[in-house]
Amino acid sequence: KIAHLILQCGYNARNIAAITFTNKAAREMAERAAHLLPDGSGKGLTVTTFHSLGLQMVRQDAALLGYKPQFSILDSADSAKIISDMLKTTDKSEIRRVQSVISTLKNALIDPQTALAQAQNDAELALAKCYRIYQDTLFAYQALDFDDLIRLPVQLLGDHPSVKEKWQHKLRYLLVDEYQDTNACQYTLMKHITGVRGMFTAVGDDDQSIYAWRGADIENLK
């Protein structure tokens, strides 16, 4: 499809983005595209993961989100350490539970304030407070976790029309792999970028939808 868009439809490679979930899949996709394209015609083509694309977006306009361009990115262990300190516990199962709840809330595009407002019992309120403290700590450290690499670009494009227009102009055709694995956050990011043109190809298989536990929503494919 990438070769067809460039060679038959007249798209410039720099205006096409192919997005998948793992670095390995992105590398393989880039190699396959390179074999199909004459020398030079694939220059500027974006073949990336959701998180790498999100990182690129936030780096370019970090100031609009209150971050310095050289913010740091926390891995799962860094995140667990912050939660451990916050909860004053080394109980790994409890730390993982809170980590999972925060990740689910972020992937559903629910911010700490909304989580506090929506809490229906003491347990949910306690988790929402943890989420707020955790996010405040990350901001104080000028750090992002993996979920922020999708959540913050969605916020950026939603709050700043000029930034959204910039990315819509740059990425005029999207190709999304393993679409059945997208969550609410990734779906909204794609929606922002495609805009009213809606120029995209989604590849997915509902029989392979096995990541509902981490927020993937098969309804996105429908």
C-alpha cells in the first residue's frame, strides 16, 4: 500500500505514516517498503510505533504542555518505584495493581481531576488520589511514563488547533497495523491526525483481539 500510494497515487513519502505497536514490526515494515520503492522515492517516509510518534509530537511542542524539550521517560520499574514511595509499601502485587489502574485511566483519557470526580466509593477515591499524586510527581520530575506518550499528544492536538493542523498537514495518509489492539487514547490520536479528510488504511483482525485487559477496544475496528 505504501508503494502504491507513492508510485501510483502521487503521494510524497514524507506525508505518509505507517504505525504499528512494536519496534521490531516497524523495522520489518520499513525494510519491506524500502525493497518495493525505487531509490530516493521513500525519503521522509514515517514508519514508527504509536509511542515513538507520540514522543516526536511532545518533543516538538513540549512547552505547550509545561514540559522542557528534554524531559525524561520513565520505564515500568521507574514508575513502580514512584508508586512504592507514594504508597510507602514494597508489596509488589499492590504496586502493580495501582500501576495498572493508573495506566487504564490514562488509556481511557481520564485525567486525575475527572477520576476524583467520578470516584463512587472510598477505594476508588483512594486510587484517584494516588493517580493525582503520581502525575504531580512526574510533572515535578519533568518526566513522562509510556502511557503519557499517547495521552499527552492527544491533549496537545485537542487543545491547540495550530499543532493539530501542523500534524494533519505533515501526515496526510495513515496506515495503522494491528488495529484491533488500539485503545481509546490511540483511537483518538488517529482521529485527530486524519481529521476531516479521513485518509487512512486500518489493518486488523477481530479474532486476534486479546488485549482488552490493557484497554484495547475492538469497537475501534468497527
